[in-house]
Amino acid sequence: MVEQILVAFSTSDSRSLGNIWRITAKSTDFYLEPTNPQRAFHLSVHGPNSRFPAGHRFHVKVDGRAAAAADRRGDFFVHDVPSEGFAFDGTELAPGVFRVARIRWNWDLQRPKYRSAAANTSRIPDITDNRSGARLSHQLPPNGAADIDLVISYGEPYWPHPENSIRDNARLGPLYNNAGMCLTATSYRRSQTTDPAPDGLVPRLPKRGEDPNRITGAAPGPAAPGDMYWFVESITSRQVIDASRPSDPRTNT
């Protein structure tokens, strides 16, 4: 049985662009995180268990030590997630069905002038009997976005747009956990103009003479806590990143 799904974004002739994301089923839980070695944050779905007997819990957690270590290495990691994590409700699509997260890769990652900055040089994990993988490599139009939406349901898998997702070969999963929950992932192509990310998640593009740098922004949707959590992969400049560093490093953790 498949227990893990890997998702990457690229072009037909490039390395992965932005993070490679890992979705894992484990015991009564599901986890979403990048495959990079930092392991500084994750989104978790906890099903009914001894810790949460009354029902499920969705939350995002940051490992403060890992985040501080990444910052000391020169990576940029700033957050305001409380030490106990940020809990949210997700978007209820039907009784017992919740859209919990969206991973978005913006078109700028594919643009030739930014592709080298967007490239992920980490080793790609192997595909095994219990691990499947998907690569989103279609060329996006200007201001387009490639999205993966994650949906949690009880009992049976739930696909938000069943006919379209079959037609477009857009389904990933499902994964199952021991709490009777299913996780499905569906790939979409959307417009950043008509379906924008939450404010503040997409910093400006590099100006002339600045150094391109890939960046991941994360935040709950505008209707939080009754909304999904967003992770947006995009391009900005190193100059923007350096200017955004807090003067007090303790604000990073």
C-alpha cells in the first residue's frame, strides 16, 4: 500500500523547481512537508486518537531549533507560528470533508531567466513500493500557477471535481490512515490574477541588477481559521530577502 506521495514541479527539460513536497500517512495522522534537509516545519492532520479523542486536529508546527539553524547557515526563515503550533479548521466542502492545504508553484519559476535560481539541487528521493511520485511539468502561461489541493475525508476518498480530475489525469492518492481518514490530492492549473494567493505570500520579482532567489511563503487563507493553509513557491531577489531579515534574530524562532 502506498504510504507516501512525492510531488515536484519542473519543465520538460529541467530539474525540479522549488521544493519537492512529501505527503505521508502514518498511524492515525497525515503529514505534509518539503523533502529538504532542514525539516523546520510541517503541516499535520491528526485523526481521532488518544491525544484527540473528540475528533481530528489540523495544525502547522515549526521546529524552532531547526529554523534557527537554517537562519545561521544563511537561509531565510522568518515566521510567527506559536511554539505550540497554529491550529486551523480547513475549508469544509461537505459533511466530514475538509480542504486542508494548497501547494502552489508560480509561473516565474519556469521562466528561463529565473530557472537556475529556482532549481532544486537536492537529491530526489527514490520511488519505492510504498512511495509514489508525480511531476508537474506542463508549461504554464504568463501569471499561471500549478496547484496541488489536499482534501481530508472520512470513510471514502473525496474528489472535489470528480469528472474533471479523471479527464485531466489530475488525481494523486488516495492515502489512508488508521483513524478511518483518507487524503486525496488534485492537480489544478489556475491564474494568479483570478485566483490570487493570500496577501503577502508573493514578494516582488527582482529588479534589474538584483540576484534572483526562490522563496516559499506560507499562511492560512483569509477566512482563517475556517480556511485551508497555503504554501506558495515563487521568485524574488536576494536583496529583498536580506532587507526583510529582522534585526533581532530571536524573532525567527
